[in-house]
Amino acid sequence: MSKVAVVKEAVKETLVGSTEPQQLSAQTKARFTRYATKDEAGEPYLGPEQFVDAVAPPSEDYHKIKREQYSILFNVADRSNKGKVTLADWGYFENLLTKPDAEYEIAFRLFDVERLGKVKYEDFRRLYELNKGPESIPFNWECDWAKLYIGSKAKHAMDYQQFSQMLRGLQGERVRQAFQHLDKDGDGYIEPEEFERIIKETSKHKLSDYLLENLSTLCNISQGTKISYANVRAFQNMIHEMDMVELIIRRACAKSSDGKITRTEFLNQAARITRFSIFTPMEADILFHFASLDEPSGRLGLKDFKKVLDPSWRSRQGDDDAARAVSEATKSTGAKFLTQGLESAYGFVLGSVAGAFGAFMVYPIDLVKTRMQNQRGANPGQRLYNNSIDCFKKVIRNEGFRGLYSGVLPQLVGVAPEKAIKLTVNDLVRGWFTTKDKQIWWGHEVIAGGTAGGCQVVFTNPLEIVKIRLQVQGEVAKSVEGAPRRSAMWIIRNLGLVGLYKGASACLLRDVPFSAIYFPTYSHLKRDVFGESPTKKLGILQLLTAGAIAGMPAAYLTTPCDVIKTRLQVEARKGDTQYTGLRHAAKTIWKEEGFRAFFKGGPARIMRSSPQFGFTLAAYELLQTTFPFPGSKAEVATGVADVVQTLKEKHPADSPFYRSRNALKILLDLDENFGRSPLGVGAKGWQTLPGWIQNPVKSS
């Protein structure tokens, strides 16, 4: 085919559409065949009802644009005006939907009665008058605005570019004329109910139920009780630039530490990302007025703006939330108990894995800490190790690298439930004290952490006493000739149930303040230092750092309790002081070794506890993100795009329903009643012109 022929075909296809799709995809044929019926000759076709089924599945949401209104598009697909859509017509229509400007081109072809690539003023006006609602606010087609597009004397036909540009500005002119029509006094003000009528007639199909229900409150942005034309235009401009509004809100919330912004931050962000300011102060006031009706704090988040930005938003999420409420109400007690049990088990398993991982990573440091704390005597000559580094070297030299992991197995077995209980109880108690807006008082954070530390002692104490005795027996073997090596099971049998809880009071004294310090510090470091928010998720390195820093004061300040616990739980050697209890151990250590003895192994404890809890909590949060509980919603999004995902369309851009709906939004800018059946007795969904008007040459 020559270049000239190619250009001719392209121009012809742009103006009147291709007479036959060159290639039909398997999906196109399948969609047609699924809904088609056959005529008397056995040829498949789509009638108006079948066509609506094909482009508007019954399962979709039609509370904004009624399903019957999709029948308007049948007149675009039915190129021969025979009341049937053939496979070729359907292929042409789907091809039309894939165009980037499909919405405007469909509107153009609907009013191009003669299908010659021109829309006559007479045809356009007649079709408009035939299909507008009987109670619609009148529109004057003889106005100066209309004459600018079609001429004042000899009204000319409009090509596609002229028609689409006229259509874009038509809604604004409708609003202007409607305001003048309702402003009976001519004072430049209308009542809130009249403003509500204007918006519902011109923009109802584009706005959320929340916005529509609260339109009359627009008068509250000023001191009066009426609405001026400036208010109406500002509102219209705001909804016209809704996509830009969403972009600005996304970026502003992403930069905010708490995921919320003020009116000033919105305007500042708008000025930064646009070449010139496109939003006036009144327009910003209107946006924040509607978004803050339920949260009049001045700082709003994405959830607040969603009610304004998302046209599919229903009052209290409409039928979906109602259905969920009914489902929850009818759910049996047994099912609820099972769900709660599964969630607890889920948290327990993740906590166990994370705890074991954290313990294994720092176990050699823990062994060094235990050996340092178990050293008796104040004189240097009585000490086996000079410091933590010396201890580390001597363990490797005397017992080998494996000596650093003496007693690791019971530690891993016991630390799993211990850390699982600590993490689960902390989350549970924090949940009880957290308000609906996700706020918690710092005192309640301390209580939650302390409660978690107290509950873990049930597992911690038996674990600690077995671990400590395994850790020091390598040291005994080197200092006492022929000392037997005991297994974990031997130690458990020898101690008995009561013996396993020896030093439990000291363990409790250590773990409660440790967790009471650690968890609130960790939470505030994440939020206040690293900037975690509903729109910002921290990386693994940030989580590790926050956990490690939080562990430093918690570990060092509780070292005296840990020293006492270690002395009570270790098996005393010949000649060592025998401690009878918590108070006796504290007094004896102070008397024999001095105050500094209470902080033996303090640096090693920091080096162990700090990274251990960093590893544990980082692993715990990473596991929660990687393996979320089925049906749960993440509290923290991976980014602002995830948070506002609900603001985006759920359908792919090439979906016939998606593109058909967008085309209808353009058409309904003319009149919200287009395509609705109850326009009169025996009326169809879309009134067409008589055949002699549509085909004047043939009729003559």
C-alpha cells in the first residue's frame, strides 16, 4: 500500500472509523460470542440488552452511573443503524475504546448523525433536547458562549477537534447559566439547596456520596448563610483538577512525618510542583472543609481526603461496610474464637522464629557476659578473665570456636516461646490502650512493655538457669581436673521443677524494667527519629538500628539485676559464697566486691542485648510484612502509592467497562439523565432522530 493510501485510510478511520477491523483478537471474539444471540439467518449479533451485558457486567458498581445508561453506547457501535451490533461492529467498538481519546471520540460519534465526520448544530441540539431530563435546569443554546463555537449567524458544523473542545467547556457554562437561573434576586448569591441542585445535575456522576451528602455545608466556609458564585466556581475548579489535587496530596503526605498535612502544606506543595499556582486560597479552603468534616483538626491524612477524591466512596462505605457488619454480627462465637486463636498462633510462630534468630546471632557475646558475671572476688589474682575481650580469646583458645556456642540448643528451644510471649503480649496490651486514631500515652507503653517482660519469666527462668550452667561448665572443666560435662537434660532432672525457678525473683526484677524501657524507646525511635508513618515504612537497616539503640539503656540499666540472677542460678563451686536469696546476694556482692561488681559484664550485656533485640524485632516485622496473616490489613504501608491505591481504579485501562464508563462521564456532563429510561411513556434509553433526518439523501 502506498504512503498516500495509508494516509487516506488513517484519515478515514479517524473520521468515520474503519469499515472492518483488520484483525480481531481472541478476547474480542470471545466477549462477543459470550453475549451474542442469532438472527433468523443464523448470524450472531448483539441487541441493546446483549450489548449492555457485554460492556457493563452486572457485578460492577452502578450506584453512580446506572447500568441502563450504558445503552447510549449501543448507538455508537451500531454503525449501520439497524439495531444490531455484528462481530465487525463489536471489533470496531473495542478498537475505538483503546484509543487514548476514546471518551471524547465516542461522544463525537454519538452526535455525528450522518457519520461524515461533522456534528451539525441542529442535530446536536435536537438530540440534547430529546434526551435531557424533564426537570433539568434549562440551558440557553443562543448564549454568547455557544455562538463562539458555532457562529452567531450561519451556524457551522463542528469537526472532532472543535466539538471535543466545546464539550470540555460545556459543563462550566452549564454551571454559570444554572447559577444565573436560580439567582432570582440578582444579588450574586444562591441558597445551599440550590447549589446542591446545580452540582447534582452537572457533576453527580463524578463525585463521592460523602461529597454529595455534604454539599449544602459549603456555606460554612464564610460567615454568611448563602453561597456566592465565587464559591461555586472554586468548587467546580477543585473537582475539575481532582487528579492534580490527588498528586499534590500524595507528595505532601509522603514528606510529612505523621502522614498528615495542613492547608498551608498543601498550597506549598502545589506551588512547588506546578509552574504557577493553580489553586486559589478559596479552593484550598473548600478542599479542606469537606475533607475535615469528620476530623476538624486541621491536619488531615489520605484517609480523610479519600472521601473527597474517590468517586466510588459511599456513605460509610455503603453496602460493603453494611455487609461486613452483618457478617461480623452473624459470625458464630466459635468462629470468632477460632480466628483469634489462629491470629495468636500466627504471632507466636513469627515471634518464635524471630527470637531464635536473634538469640543465635549474639550467643557468643551472651556466653562471654555470663562468664564475666560469674567471676568471684575483688582481687585481680582471683579473676580468670581480665575483661570481655580477654574472656572471648581464652574461650576460643581453651575450648575452641564451638565453645562459644556451649548451651546454644536449649537457648534456641527456650527463647522461641520466651520472645514469642514477649512480642505477642506487648502487641496485645498496646492494642488495648491504643485509641482509634492510633495514639497511645507513653505511660501505657511502659505498662505494655513491663507486662510483656513479666509474662516471659515463665519461660525465661528455666531457660536461663540451664543455659548459664552449660555456659560455665567449660570454664570449670579447665580449672577442676576431671570435672564431668553435664547435658541439658541432666541439669533439668537434677534441678527439678522447683530448682528451675531458682532466682525467679531476680529474673522478674530484670525482665520487667528491661521491657518497660525497651519497647517504648524502640517505638519512639522508629516514629520520632526515623520518621515511620502511615505513608513511610522503615527499611531493615533502620529497624536494626532502632532496635539496637533501644537495647543499650535497657540492657545497661538492668545489669545489676542480671548479675544477681546469674549468681543465684549458677552452680556454686567449692569455696565460693553460697547465696540464700535476692537480698542476701545483693548485700554479699556489695560487701565483698563493691558497687562496680553489679555492673560486671555490662558492656558485654549491651553488646549482646542491643543487637539481639535489634535482630529479633527487625526479623519479626520483616516476617509480618513478608508473611501477613490472611485477611489482615497492614498498619504501615510500603509507600504512599500503596496507601492511595484505593483511590485508583480497580479495572485495567483496556477493560471495556472501564473505558465505557469514562466515556459516559463525558456524556453525562451534558445531562445526568442521558440514557435513563423513564423519560416518558414508551421512551427508550436513548432517543434518536427520525430516519429522514439521519439519512436525508436516502429519504429524498
